[in-house]
Amino acid sequence: MDLITSEQIKMFSNFLDKYEHFFIIGHKEPDGDCISSCLGLAEIVKAKGKKYTLLSNGPFKRPEIKKFARKFKNEVPFLDKEEAEKTGLIITDCSEIHRLGEIGEDLKNYEAFIVDHHKTSDGSIENAIVNSTAPAAALIVQMLYEGIIGELKKNVAEILFFGLSTDTGYFRFLTDKESEVFIASARLVKAGANPKQTYNEITGGKSWNTRKLLGLMLERAERYYNGRLVITYETLEDTKKLGQEGRDSDALYSTVLSCDEVEAVVFIRQDSESSCTFGLRSKDKIDVSKIASQFGGGGHKNASGGSTEQTIQKLIPAMNKAFSSVFN
């Protein structure tokens, strides 16, 4: 697995040399890898003697990342012409401007560099390191840090191990072809990352309502294509009743995918009267990133998602139809 080349490291370092200040941002509704990658890149920028501003459209719903919310601004600070000319943009764990959320509209005029590991990319940004074989953007950031700055510091190792752990399902999603990931994670542990503490941060802190919501999602789940596809959803009324904090969709995915016949799961949440977010998960050969891209989303082969201007009632049959090419 060739995660990153010396030419790519040099390309990113040269980009950092061009500007004095950087906006660093990941996709809206951030997860652990997104936040970890942003913070890791900020450490590289700081070590290079440059300034940075962390941005995120939020919301910080996941309990394991709430503590990081205070480090991020949800609006782009005003810069005069001279300041703007000295500012670059770094986008991580995402390759599409529209996935940054509304905040992305105020960043389109800045030269951008992408650091990502998702299969879907719009290809419009020339400066990019996108490697879909990397299981986490944090792993690419680790390689950049080691290649540009050198030896890992404890605080950097801790945050990058956190990101790597979240996107690999605490290494459950890795195969025998990814030994390089374990070698890299060993360097993080050697530098001070604590695997036990990180696992507790990722899996703990869930509210009782998330368990009730999980039960509701399982009860309402419907099976299609002889049980190979499962679709379930969360309504606006569910959110109003059970709250919107501390969602634990990972527990839903892992529970449903543990069934023998199930090969893919779709979870849809109605966010407003006219818009939904959706998450897709799959086993083995099924590429859900192709399905997600049909609805304006993106992600990995086995884990993707996005947002779309639709209602649950219309999105469920649309998703079901989109999977017909996979299961028929």
C-alpha cells in the first residue's frame, strides 16, 4: 500500500510555503477522522511557523468529538484584501466543496489543497493528495507530519490515533493487505497514544436515548432483495422526542450487518421538512460510494453518506431503486 509519495509530501510542503495563514476545514457533520485530520494538519502548519484558523460547518453531534467543538469557528472570519492574499485553504476528509456545508460558499476564492481518502472526488482542485486505499485521512496526515516535521509529538500522536481508530472501526475494517496501517499506528502508540483510553473515548458517553432510538430504528427497518438490503429511517418527530445529540448510527450499522443475509444498510434521517441526510454501509464487494454519489454524497466503498433535498417518503423508494443495479 503506497499511501503517499515523497513528491506529494514536497507538493504539500511547497503549498504551505506559499501562504502565511491557512483556513483548515473538513466536511459538514464531522466525524472523528475529519476532526482529527483538521487538528493534525493544524499541527503541521504551526510547526512550519504559520498561522491557521480551524473551520467547521458542524454540528458536532457525536459525543466523542464534542470536546473539540470549541476549537472550530462556524463562520469564515473577515479578511481584508491583503490578508486574504496571504491565506490558503486546506480541505481534509472531503474532496468536494459542496460537502463543506454553507460555510464553503465563503471559501471558493481561496487556493485550496485537498488531503483525502474517499473514492469520490470532483477533480476540480489541482492541488490534492487523494488516496482511497488509505483507511483514514488521519493516516495520510500522519505521513505528511512525519515527512515534513519529523518525529511525532505525544499530543499529535493521540489525536491522529483517535482519527485512525474511528474510521477503521477500531481496526475491525482492516484486512491482511493493510499491515502498513498497523505499522504506522504502532509509531503513534510509541509516541504516546493510548489505545485503551482511545477506545473508551470512542465507545463511551452515549445517552440512554440513543439506545431507545436504536431499538426504534431496528423495529422500523424493512428488508429488500431477499433480505440483502435493509433500509430504516428517523423522522423529525423522532428527533424532537429523543433529541439530536449523541447519535450512534455505528451501532445500528454493525448490528444489522451482523446478520448473515444482509449485505448493505441505508439509514435516512429527515433533517428538515425538505432535506435528509443518509448513511450507507456495506459488506465486502458492494460499493456504496457509487450509490451515494447519485444523491450528491460520497465516501468509501463500504461506508458513504451525504445530504439531499428530499423527504423520507421519496428517498426510500429512490434508494431502493438505486440498489437494483447491485442486487439484480
